[in-house]
Amino acid sequence: MKTPEEFELMLATDVGSTTTKARLFKKKDGEYRFESSGEAPTTVEAPFEDVTRGVRNAVREVEELTGLRLMGKEGIIWPRTGEGDGVDVYVTTSSAGGGLQMMVAGVVKTMTAESAERAALGAGAIVMDVISIDDGRKQHEKIERIRTLRPDMILIAGGTDGGTITHVVETAELIAAAAPKARLGIGYNLPIVYAGNVNARIPVQKTLGEKYALKIVDNIRPLLEVENPEPARNAIHELFMEHVMSHAPGYDKLMKWTDVPIMPTPAGEGRMFTTLAELKKVNVIGVGLGGATTNVYSTYDGRFVRTVSANLGMSYSVCNVLKEATIDNIMRWIPFDIKPSLVSNRLLNKMIRPTTIPQTIEELVVEHAVAREALRLGFTHHKQLARGLVGVQRTMDIGRIFDQKSEVETYLDMMHIDFLAGTGGLLSHAPRRAQSALLLMDGFQPEGVTKLAQDSVFMMPHLGVLSTVHPKAALEIFEKDCLIRLGTCVAPRGIMEKNGNALNFKLDHQEGVVEGDVPFGSIKLIPLNSKSTAKITLSPAKDLDVGTGPGHHLETTVEGGVVGLIFDCRGRPLQIPEDQASRREKLLNWFQALNAYPEAVYERIRSENVKEAN
Amino acid sequence: MAQAYTPGLKVKKFTIVSKTRRLPLPGEVLVREGENVAHDQIVARTQIPGEIHMMNVANLLGVEPEDTNAYMQKKVNEPVKTGEILANRTSFFGLLKSIVRASVTGTVEMVSNVTGQVAVREQNVPVELNAYIPGKVVQVMPGEGVTIRTPAALVQGIFGIGGEAHGELKIVTDSRDETLTSEKIETSCNDKILVGGALVTTDALTKATQMGVRGIVVGGIEHEDVIKFLGSEIGVAITGQEDIGTTLIITEGFGRMSMSAGTFNLLKSLSGRRASINGATQIRAGVLRPEVIIALEDDEARALTEEVDEISGGMAPGTQVRIIRDPYFGTIGHVSNLPVELQTVESESKVRVVEVELEDKRRVIVPRANVEIIEY
């Protein structure tokens, strides 16, 4: 058997909710590089109900493109044969069939229940509901809810070590009374992870041990000041493989194709975003915009939080984005004269035929409008969990009393986010990279100076799972082939009451010095290629802040990218005119500034505006 | 070549339909393998545990949780009636008495000496499962359910609302392009499954429900009409549980969509026949599409077996397809070419494409992901 250092050909797949993506990596001249890709619809559903069909189809595309033989009758060929067929290692992630769906429970909503939610999300799960003693629901309502949920797994937390036992056992009793059934399969025990007060283990075991696959791990919140999610996360991953994946259609077969545990897609993605943060020693926000979910990751001053927003996605869940965001919020990003009812019909049609792709530019613009809202909503959800531990006693000096953010607010300050990166089919496959940059800017509204990046062809989950067996290869490919630098976004915080210059800049780079102004409400693009860095002096208007306080100068270094250096002076929060004509005019200007869409889009907006004016 | 296209919805004048009827919890199967069953025959039944009611007896009696058992008048597994004494406590030489009475009739399921909670479970609720389709029982899963098989005509819809229903098919529009309005729903539509054209209006749906129409099968519906009919927005496409009286099945998509000629003509040819329909749709995880099943007699089936050729799995020149996205949404044609190389479409995406010759002889290029095979 080869050691990882001897691997030359590595195959990874991601069985997504909509599409299965295969990626082949190869060692060339001592370097690990991305070699080829193949995609096919996921076949978790009827009539196939066997994910390996989709995997075979995706890998077959790779075979066709490379001329290699990677599969045999029994599945992926590994290790490689003497004839050179097959790969050295095969790994896979999965979010098909609904991913890992969990219910979590704790004693206090904002304390142990929130820690449990963070731990489940951290493990890459979709959290269906959070039950706590103080969640405002009556006991019978909670029982009814637990009964109807049918999760893949339950995580119970509650009580610090040596703290309440009664309330923890009460939660266990609620679950026992509800007798929930597992989502997949009939007649197997629902897995439950208990990560609460050590002193409640025996009564919890007594209450749940017989009828459930109960796994007891260290307390998620041993002290109020300490959150310890790792043991719970590890247990979730273990039970995910043992109980959940083995019951999903075709996974029993897929599990035999690889000896590396199948990882939930968000767990794979998250690994690469944390790698980016560690590698660059920066604060990172990452997003995986998928067909069924939007996964947001933040690494901020060493704290990592992952959220998976179930039902916010671009295909299966597109109508939930419509429902949550409302049609008005989607329409504000569409510069064309289209009836809202037509747009909502189209989104419903996308939902019922999730694997279709936009053929016309109008359809593309509509999808991008929805994507902006999915990103915005996903980030709002993320911020609710990216916050300090509630319940911790703090000593407040005078300075902190005035300065400290409330513990219920997010600690994420967009001004201190250095990197904003995206992955997922829509972002990775956007026909122009400027479209991805604009989507990230509109969805997250970065402030100050922020580097923008994206996954080149969607391979972050693949590299995430590969890194469990060959971290060096994963990291090399991530740096060289996966992470595309889009550029740097400079966006002053604040708004100006009157029109005028928002920002003056002086850019000093290889090709000379460029100076300029950016009016408030506009975007300006300065080409600066991926390998370039430049010194920049930013002078914002008196009400605007680029990181040094309102009206203060900032001297820093910026990096280029395939899009370039983007001055986004549209205001923070972003200002979109309510008046139709002005809104369209603004969208036209913003799209044009980045050359985000083909000329036909701009012509149509102009002609529709003229028509409306007449 | 990998298959980068959507498998189509089935519109078949003859196929073999198998339906597995599974109990939500283990129970009893009432039919035997080989037995012929009617659509409304009960094939299996079980008992679903009743509602659970919890009360903190220790708190109500003012005792420590660990002492709860000592005050219980009813023990675990003992039946109890509403108002009966569940637990009591006498203090001060019998002068003070605290009583906890059962709030429901059921069985004491749990007494916790950690929390002081007592759980009483109401009586089990019987659940019966009918056959849904007439046919032969071909498999019995003891304690779990059965599989029933029948030769049938089958139309799969793309989206539905409401659960299983049964009734006679009645065609209420003259063509597949017409709108199914309230005027077309008469008293004779009671208990029927109506087949319409391109669109159903809210008024028609409301009237259908009032008139006791069992189901409506139509090409399309406006999103806003779905909201009006359901009283809420559709978030995720998991349907079938709606309590709306009339099951709705759309065959093409949202908006005005002419029902495909194949679907309309097939249903028209079966007008007056009894059908089993189900609006349940689940696009994600184990795709479930709404369906119209018209069971056929054995001799009909035999005649059709010889007539109908099953098409093979893949897409090839000549395969009939439906385009399922703009700008040609809803149009039908035949595959005329399958270029291997990626092509750039108007949105500037580089994708695998298919050339389709439409019914009006125009040849158009569309992404392969935007067509589905029509399986007649």
C-alpha cells in the first residue's frame, strides 16, 4: 500500500443535492494539481435511488476527458493497478438526500441549547429545530414537534458539569415520551448524542439508553465560560457514518468504494475555509451557496463558526428564498421590466425542475437576484450564532461598558473581515467572475478593505475531505488551482446625505500612480491583476469610514485579482433607490462598472427606461 | 457518455404499477400474497401511540422528585381515567390533602424520580391503510405492509397538492390549451377527477372543493393562485399532507402551460374510467411526483403489451423531449443532434447542449440539463 506521499492520482467526488461532481487531482513534476472534472445529476432519487449511478456518470466524464480508466464493475478502482488503471485514493463528501438533519436540545435557549446548535452546525448538520426548557412552547407542543420531525440524529446538551440535573433529564424524558423515529429506514434505532452535565449521564442513560443508539460524550458546556464542541462533533460524524449514511439510497455501496469516511459537504467546505484563515492568519467569511442550503463559515479572531441554512438554496429551496426574502426584495435586484408574478412562476419552475440552468441572460439575472437574497438571509442566520457565550459573567470596566457590543449581537465586524470567499455551483459556474464578486459584495456588504475570492470550479468540499488523508496535496491544490483571487473590495462604511465624492484614492503600483475620486452611490473598477499588489491611500468623505474612523485616511496594500480593485461607494448599509427608474439606472451603472453582464443587458435596461419615461 | 439530462415524467398508456403500502409503525397485514384487492380495501392496520401528557406531580404535591413514587396511586403501566386520582399526599395528620388527578384517560407511562414528572399516554389511535390502487398483492412484508401490482395507464405530474383520492375521470375542457374556469364545473362533477387544459383559476378550485370534486389534473397554475388556494406560500416542495378537499395535480409547470398533447389525449381516451390519484410531491430526497393511475383489466393490458414499445434509458437522435426552461419552455420536439463539445449559450455559460427539432420544424440549441425525455 502506498503512503500518501507516494500518491500520484487522487479522485474526489461530492454527491450534492442536485449534482454530483467528480474532481481528479494529479501529481505533476512534483506538484499536486487539479487535473480534470466531471458532473452529472445526483441519483439519490427515484427512479434510480442509488447515488453510485450519479458518481459513475460524473467519473465517466472524467474518464472521457482524460482517457484514463478509473472505474471497474465494482466501482472506483483503487489502489492503482499495474496497468495504470484507477487512482491511489478515492474520497467523497455528500449532502444528497437532505444531508445530515438534526434536532438539538439544551436547557437554556441562549446557553446550552445554543452551544448544542453551534456544535451540530459545526459538524455540518442542518438543524431542524432547537428545543429548550425556555423556548416558549408548551410541553405537549414540544412533544408533538419532536414526534413529527423525523431527524437523522439528536444532540442533547444541558447543564454545566455539577449544575442542573433535573432540567437535563426533563429534556431526555420529553424525547423519550415523543418517541421520535429516524428519517431513513424503519426499525433501526435513532442515534442520540448526549453531551450535557456529567452528573446526569446515568438518568439520561436510563431514560434513553434502551430504545436509542445513545452515545455519551464530554459536556459541550462544562463551565459557563467554556464551550467544548469537539467531542460532540466527533460523535456526530461517527454516528453519521454508522447509522445515517448506511441507510441513504446507494450509500451502502458507496461506503464500500472508499475506506475514508464520507464527510458531509459543509464539513469539507468548512475545513478549507479554516485552512485559508490559518494559512493567511486573517479573518475569513466563506459561503457555500448550494442547491438546497446556504452554508456560511466565519473564522474571526480565532473563533470558527459554521451555519447551514437549510432551505435557502438555488434549486430545491429556491422557493423558500422567495418566501423568506419576499418577491419585492428579489425584484429590487432585477433591472428589467418583468412582472413579479412571472418571476415567481419561474422560480417555482426551477424548484420543480432543479437541475435546469439559465439559458438566457434574463434568466441568469433573475437567478443572481435570488442568489443575493439567499446570501443575505444565510448571513443573517450566521450572525445570530456568531456571537459570544451568553451567561458568562463579565467584569466591565468603564471603557468596555461604552464600547462593548451586547453579548446577543454578533461579534463579526465587517470592517475587520480580511477575506470573503465563495463556493457552490452558482458562484463557481458564473459565466463572468465579476458576477461572483458583485454577488458576494451585495450579499455580505463587506466594509473597509476586503479581499474577494472564489472556488474556481467548485472543489472545496473535495479538497476538504482529501485533506484528511493528504493535507499537503489538498493545500497545494487549494492555493494553486482552487482559490481564484477576484480582487479587493474597498467599501466605506456609512452613507452620505447629499451626492458628492465618497472617496479619493491614490494607487501606487508597477505601472505608475493612479489617482481618482469615486462618487457616492457608485462603483469604480481599476484593473489590477492577480499577481499584483499596490500601495493605496484612501481618503473618505467626512461621514464615511474605511477602517480608521469617519473621514480618516488609510494607507494600506491591496491585492489584485481576475476582476481587479473595486471601489464600492454605494453606502453601508447599501443604498438601493426605491423609485423604479432610479433603481434601474443604478443597477445599470453598477453592472456596467464591473462589466458584469453582456452589452445586451445594458441596452435592454436603457431602452426600457426610455420607454417608461415616455 | 454521461447522462446530463433530466429523466422524464412518465406518460404511459400501459405500464406495470407497483405500490408499496407501508405502515408508519409495525402492525398487522390483513391480506395474503396473490390476493386481488380493491382500491379501498384495508390491507394493513396498526396502532399509533396516543398523545402523551406530562405533569410535574412532585411540584404539584410539594414533594421532592425522588419521593414521587411513594405518593403515586397509579403505577407505571396502570390505566387511568380522566379525573381519577393519580397521586395524593396527606399532611398535618390528615388535615391537608394534595391531590393530583389525571387530565386524560390513558396509561401511566413514566414516573421520574429525577424530575418528578409523570407521563400519561392516551389510548392508541388505530390507523388503517387501504390498497390505494386495485390490483394483486405481490409481496407481503409481515408487520410492515404490502406491495400491490396492477397493469395501468400512468401519468406523472410535475407538482401536486393534496393526498390520495379516487374517482372517475371527466374531461372538462375541449382542448389542452383552454383554461379550466369555474363555469366548467357543474354538479355532475361531484366525486369526479377533472382533467383541464392549460390553467386552472382560483375560482375554479374553490368551486371544485365546494362541489366535492375529488381531484383536478391541469397543465399549469399561477403561483399567486396556489397561495390563494392553500392560504400559504410554498416553501419547500414537500406536499401531499394539505387538507384541501380536492387534490390538485399540475402536469407541466407554473404559469399558463398547455397540457402536453400526449398527456391530454391519453387522459381523454380514458374518460369515464376510475383513477387513483395522489398530489404528494417531494422533489428532494427520494423524488416523489404526483400521479394519476388508471388500473387496466388483464385483457386490455395484454392487448397493449404488444402495442407499446418500452423506450430504452438514454437520449439519442430521434428521442422525443420536452424543453423545461425558457426560452422554449413547454415545447416538444425530437433530438436532432447531440454535440459532444461544450457550447456557449446566451447566458455565456459553457454547457453541454442538445439540438432539438421542434414540432414546427425549427431547430434550436438548448442545454442538455433543460430537456426531459418524454416517456410514452
